[in-house]
Amino acid sequence: MKYQIKVEGGFTGITKEYNGEMHFSPDERKAILKLLQNPVKSKNTGLRDGFVYSFMLRDGTSSYTAHFDEANLPITLRNVLARISKKS
């Protein structure tokens, strides 16, 4: 799967972008696509310096996009982001 992840916000407001391709196990791929198709709705938590995460994944001809903040970013996507940021 090809990915484009943008992390915005925080105290300094510096945007980080991650682009590339990553291979996932079939179970992991299914879980990620389910999260991106049905993202958790964000609640107004009053985070002032929180991060906003924008995920865009391409699987063949399909494209999936979702936006999350610190309060509702699922652990599966946190783990994906951690793996990608270690790689870069």
C-alpha cells in the first residue's frame, strides 16, 4: 500500500509529511482499511496544542482518506505511524 501521512499542529506548529509504500499482513490491512472507511468522530476536547493526523492510503485503484486528532487516533494507526517514523 502507498501512504501519505501528514502530522500537523503541536506547540511549534511544524508539519511533518511521510510518503512511501509499506506492506501489511492481510489482517493488519483489513483493520486499517476498516478504520479509514469508518473513522471515529472527533469530540471537542479543547486540545490547544494537539496534533492532527491526516492519512491517505492507496490500495491498487482505491484511495482511502481519514483525519484524526490526538484524542481519537486508533492504536493500530499509531503503530503504523511509529513504524513509518522509525524508517525515516
